[in-house]
Amino acid sequence: MSRHDFIAQLQKKLRKLPFDEVKEATDYYEEYFDDAGEENEQAVLEELGSPSAVASHIIANFAVKEADTEESGKRIWRTVWLVILALFASPIALPIAVSLGAVAIALLITLLSVLLSFFVAGIVLVVAGVASIIAAFFVIIQSVPTTLFFVGVGLICLGIGVAIVIATAKLSKECFRWMTKKIGGFVLRRKNK
């Protein structure tokens, strides 16, 4: 990360603050880098830490300063909001994002498992139906009613199995289309920010 990347990310994290506060903070850190010199830029970056942590500290300080100077109810709610923003701008946001991602992946795996189990159940019913119809021809000599029973059961299993396979295939297609649309929209929104 370079000095300019640090300042740009800091400005992005501070965008909810008033313009003069953001300017004051960025000017301070620009001057801090200038005083250290170009040869010490990496040392300064390591000393400061992540832009998120610095932004969190600045937002928290601003919230405290606002709470001390303003008495109005609107300002108090604004201060509470800024404290909440400071918490989410801090490094805690990354583990929360990872946790949400893990939950989303778990839900996706669960959905895939359910769809796969329905598909397999449909295939098993189709195979059982075909097997029942084939078995009916082996008992035709012994009993015609038993043969008709096996053919009927086979046709019912075959019909239900085909219906489940077709319904699962269509449902899977719609689920994947919906997920692709949602994930694509999320990625585009994040990219445009």
C-alpha cells in the first residue's frame, strides 16, 4: 500500500463525516507523511495500521466531540449513528463479513443438497418403476392379476419419478438463475461503490 492508497481509503471510510472534518484528517495525515519523508513511507504505514482502524478512531473522536458540544436530540442521534459507523469501520467488519459469507455458502450447500436429494429420489422412482414393469413379465405365467398389479405400481412409480425429476430440474434452473442475478447485482453494487 502506498501513501496515496492509504489517504484514498481513509477518505472513503470517512465519507459520512462533514467535509471539513475529512479535510482536516486527510491534511493531518498528508503532513504526517511529509514530515516522515519518502524514505520512511513504509515505516509510517506500518505504524499507522489499516485505514479502517484510523478511520474508526477519527469517527469515534468526532462522535465524542459532537456529544460534548451539541445538546440537541438530532445531534445525539447523529452521534449514536457515527459511533455505530465507527464500530463497523473498524477491523471487526472483516470477521463479520467472513461469517456472513460462511452462512451464505452453508445455505447454498444446503439448497444444493436438497435439490440433489429430490433429483436422486426421482431417478430411484423411475428405476423402481421400470424394474416393477420388467418383474411383471416374469410373473405373467403364474398370475395375471399380480402382473397387472406390478405393471400398475411400475407405471405409478415411473410417472411420479419423471414428475419429480422434471420439477427438480426446473426448480434448480430457477434457483440458479435467481442466485446468479442476486450475486451479480451484489458484485456490481460493490464494484460501483
